[in-house]
Amino acid sequence: MSSAHTFHIPVMGTCFTIDSPIRVARYGISSVISLVDDSLIEDVRKFYANRYNEPFTPIEKFDDDWRARRITAYLDLVDRIVKKQMEDLKKTAFTAGTEITRYFEFLPENSPLKASYRTMLATKDAAERTVLENELRSRIVPGRIDVNIMTKLDRPNVDREGNPLPEQFSDALAALRGFAQSALHAAIELSAGFNRRLYTYIEEFNDFYADAAGNFRKEIILKVSDHRSAITQGKFLAKKGLWISEFRVESGLNCGGHAFAGAGNLMGPVLEEFKQKRQELTDQLSSIYLEALKLKSKVIPAIPPSFRLTAQGGIGTFNEDTFLKRFYGVASTGWGSPFLLVPEAIQIDKVTLDKLAAAGENDIYLSDVSPLNVAFNNLRNSLSELRKCQLIHDGAPGSPCLLGHLATNTEFTKNPICTASRTYQKLKLEALKALGLPKEEYERQVGLVTSKACICAQLGDGFYKNIHQDKKIGTFPAVCPGPNIAYFNRAASLKEMIDHIYGRINIMPFPNRPHMFLKELKLNLDQFTRLCADKKARAAETKDAAIEEFRQNITDGIAYYRTLIPQITEETEITRTSMLNELNACARRLALI
């Protein structure tokens, strides 16, 4: 699947990129929609059906296969809207400010398509220019309308009477089915863990198998934080005749949303391993894959399979972006958090936008708000956080559980409930009070309980706030920015952000911002410090193998960066010297932990 651009907009929360394809795909920009919240998806479908005069028939909860059908209906609507936008764009004239001119002006400077565009602009002969204009129109492609499934969010579902539904109606499997049955020619991004049941289910849909020319109607993107995970999951899928078209390497801590710290694996060394072992990985997986296709009597593609390598998490400058592509062979880079400041591209309410623009390093922190018990990058003064603190102050902690996607706890109830819910927190706090714990320990435990927030609903609240529609309890948007947001201090237009990515302008006013690799290293040192503190609190009689692995990975990463930094020629010599000094400081800090 070709793309006009060398960056993409990753999935962010449940609502931030929910309609990004409608906003940016006509300019050739690919983005990723979250499939977590089908209630939100249904409401967004209604909104855009009305806006584009499309027929809308509600798909109610507990209707037959409601979750999958809601997702299919929305994705098909987005597909139709984008196709209509492309038709309209191609009809516009090549004059200043038109949609087709924006399409070509947005392209990277080294794009062959942009070179052809410049040739057309320089052509004086009217007839020849018309021929070139028509050729350019024929070469325009929209950005991809990709989707994301967090594989571990696979709650079983029940019917209207509360009876359990068969496993194919679980959250993750129904979401997959919704995408698979859509008209999209796109990719599904699998993230946040290995779900064997979900991966096995992919086998049932023909769109995931290649045709004779090696083309896929539906591609698989696997988001990974290390090479080992790519091999394990890649082999599992290859044995089923399923090919991973893209490995998307994401920094565990230097990105937005849930922060999967891993074991101190740093992006530079991980990308280096992919670079060095790329052909080996291709050969391993393709051998298994082709054999599986034979056993299943599937079409054997004439072209040997290959995969794209992409990267995301913490990228903030043109130099960083360029280095990743030059040195590691990265095909595309994901720019997430910076786009939270681009309301043209994503769905965000004005209050949250202004708070993010004003946020500094201390305003973005790694929190315990997620009921998944995975660290979550959070904004201290988001409307969600302020609401949570107010409820605690009022003596009524916890939230109404509107969606239940994160309801997994059965400590007090037969049916799973969410640890951010008012029901759970009331029961848990009563149980803690009955234990008679020392005051300091009791307060610590209370803090852990009440820290949880309703992110599954509130990450979608920005949409409702934007369309001035309160939903049951009003709107208290949560937001999940990566640490990189602290180095941008204002909202930006789509053109400004694209120009920043491609080095045509610089909208980052912080010249002393740490390089993305060093920022990630420091975040991992913070995490390692927390792990060691937890180990001391537990009183460690034996060595903690996970901590030793974490230390070794950071040690190896520092050694790797010592040899890498002199090769980052995109930066000045002064900058590289400064990076080495920061690296030495990190090494000294590690030695003291």
C-alpha cells in the first residue's frame, strides 16, 4: 500500500484520531482509528452521516452482532467520505489555496511526485501543462484508513438478558470482524500484547491473504517494542499463512497513552537489531509462511514477501526523523503527541488543547490512573484529573462505569467490574478500613485505589464536548500525551506541523530539548529507579532477575549510543558533544542506582 507521505498519525486514545482520516486522508496522510469504544464509534457515525447527508440507521446495543456491525458501518462511511473528498479534490484547479494545491505543497521535498509537480508549475506551454496536470491528478492517492486493536482488551460480552455470548463476540474478536467485513483497503494494527485467540481468528477472513501478485486487501501491522516479540508473534501468524506487512517499533515510555516499559529496551538498539537481522527475519518468517499457504491450499504470491519497518514514540524534530530513515531504513515515522496540538487533524476540545499547549515537563507524568495497571502518560490538570480529585475531596471517589471495556476485577463481585468504578472503590475502601492498617500504610493503599480514572469513557469525552452533547454525566475529557508534548507550546495548523516534520520550518521553541534517544533513556532510568525502590520496599532476599535484566539492557544501550552518536550527522558537532555529555551523566546516574 503506497503512501504519499513518510509520516503517519498513530492511534491516540479512543477519540483523538477517531475521525482523522476524514480530516487528512485526502492529503495523502495515513492515520489510525481506535476500535475500542463502539458506542463512541456509533455516535461519530451518526454525526458524520448527518453532516454528509448519508442515511443513518442506528445499531443498538444488544442488536445482533452489534459491536462488529457498528465498526463496519462506520469504517464504510469513512471510506465513502474519503473517496468523495478525493473526487472533489481532483476536480479543483492548480491555483493557490485549492485542495489539490495543498495536496502537493504538503508533500516532502524529496518526493518524486513533488518533483513532477514543480515541473508542471514551471511549464509555460498551456497544452503541455494540461497534460502534466492530468498526469498528476492520476497519481494522487489518499492516506490509509488504518485501525488499531489493543489485543488484551478482549472482554467477553453478554446478550440483553445477561447470558454469555460465544467467544467470537468478545471485544477484540468482534472488532476484528468489524474491520475485516468493511470495504476498506487498509491495515489493522495489533498492539499491547499477544492474543492467541484473536490471532487465530484472523485466519477466517480471506482479505488477509495475498493475491497472486502479492497484494493484500487487508494488511497486518504489528506494534512491537523489541525484536524478540517480532519473531515470536511473526512465527505464530506465519504458521497460519498470515503475513505481517509492517513491524511498527514504538518506544515504550517515550510515547503517549499506556507506557509499556518493557525491560529497559531502548529504541536505538531495538532498531539496530531489526536493521542487522532484517533479512534473517524475512527469511525465517517467509519460509514458515509459504509452507503454511501450501498446506492451506492458498494462493502463493509470485513476489517474495517483505515487510516495512516503521518507528514512533518521542520524535520531535526533522533531524531525528531524517536520521531514523537514513540510518535504520525506517519507511515511515509516527508523529503522535505533536498532532494533539493540530485540531485540523484530530478530535480535541478547546479546553484540553489549551492545557496541552501550556504544559511543561512537570505537567506530563507517568501515572497510575489506568485500570489496566499499566503506567499511563497523563496531564496533571486535565478535566478528567480535576474531576477525579474533586470526587475524592467530596468523599465520593470513583466514576460511574458507562462502557465497561476495562471491567476485569472480581475481587468483590461475581461479574467483573472496573477498578476505576465507584462501586469497586467503595467496596475496596471499606475492606481496607476493616484491616486496621497503620495510618501511613492505610493512606498509601487508599491512594492506590483512588488514583484510577475512567479512561475508557473519558478518552472519548472530547468528541462530545466538541459537539456540545453531554452524555449522562457530562464531559470530563482525559488525554494521553507523550512527554514530547512539553516541547511544543502552541496550537499549530496542519500545514505548520507538516512543514515542521519535513524541516521547512521549526515550531519547537526549545533548543535545549533532549534528543529523543536520550529522553527515552532518562525515562527508562526513572522507571528503573522506581523498580529498585519497590524491590527495597519488598525486602529482597534474592536477586530480582527482571531488575538485573533491566539494568543490563540500559547498560548495553548506553554503550551502543556511545558509538552511535558520532554517526548522527544530521546534528551539529556541538549537539553531538552535548549528547555525549548527557549520556555520560546517565551512565553515572545508573551506577548510583
